[in-house]
Amino acid sequence: MRIHLIKKIYELFSTIESAHMDAYRLYVSGSAEASTALLSECQEAAISIGNEIEKTEGKDTRTEQSLIEYCEDLYQASISIYSSDHSSDLFATLDTSLKRCIQLFKKEILPQYEMVFLPYKASMWDSLESIYLAARNDPRCIPVVMPVPYFDRREDGTLGSIHYEGKSFPSYVPITDYQTYNITEHHPEAVFIHNPYDNANYITAVHPSYFSNRLQNLTE
């Protein structure tokens, strides 16, 4: 699973833990309806986490099974809140169940790093090649090589002819078309460039969509 998704899931787990405490305070103060409403929100969050895990890791992971069990515990807790025999360890059970989910998630769901390489001149690929090869040989990494278009600079500094060299790279490098890859949606963990000068390059300029001041907001 991608790192930024893992971070979001941990944040969601943290929100659920806080909701447990709030639900307990409401329960103790006698606000049963508000307490069960919070537990219902916890269930929705747990289902959302389970769906995300199934989407990226497939069905029948131990983590997903533990989330199903946690949802059952939430249901039983919601019933117990309204019963005449309130269990003193009602919320302790929920905390234990949730911690089991978090522990399994940490152990079972391995992080993956999507690394996007944005060369523009094929002749300069050698400056990125060793990093790309290391990423390609690392099972944790998803390397994406996406050559970007660039412009010649006119004498007055304006942009001149546009060039694209995506077809000139070595045959062993799978090329991703910049027109089909949405870097905003993918939000890669790392972006590698070899033209850090952006608008300050007086000879050539990569497409402004790939200036570093924009890319830094699209990656970890």
C-alpha cells in the first residue's frame, strides 16, 4: 500500500481512538444516544479502512478480518449501552479490539513507494539511471519514468519550440506518457528531476507544469 494512504489510515485509526474516549464520556454522563451515534461513526470509519485495504491488498487479509470483528464489537457495545446491565469493561473491549486491528495493519500491510522520474532530454538520462535501476530492483518501489516536454528559450527569454524525447530513451526503460499520468492524483512519494532551475534556465525550460515549486506540493 502506498505510503500516503498508510498515513491517512493511521490518522483515521487515531480519530477512532479519540472517538472511543468521547463516547465513553458521553456514556458515563448518561447520554446513551450520543454515545451510540459516535460508535456508529467509528463503524463507518472502520468499514472505510477495510474497503481501502481490500482495494489495494485484495480480500481476506487478517487486518480486514479483524476490522469485521471490531465492527461486531461496536454493534454489541451499542446494544449494551441501552441494556439494564451495563458492562464495566464495555469500552475496554473496544479499545482492545481496535488495537488488534492497528497491530495487524502495521504487521501485514507493507509500504510501497511510487517514485516518479521526470527527465526531459534523453541524453541526460544517465544522471538518473542508477537511481531508477535501484528503485526497479526494490520490491517496495514503484518506479515511473515519465519524460516531460521542454522548450527552447528565445533571446528575449520567451518560450520557443517545444520538444518531447519520450521515444529516444533506452529500450529497457518503460516510458509513461505524461498526457495519461495524473501526478496530482497519484501523489508519488518521491519525484526525481535533473532540471532544478525552472524559469531561471536561459537555454531550455521544462513545461511549467513540472517546475519544482509545483512538484513539491504534489509529493511527499
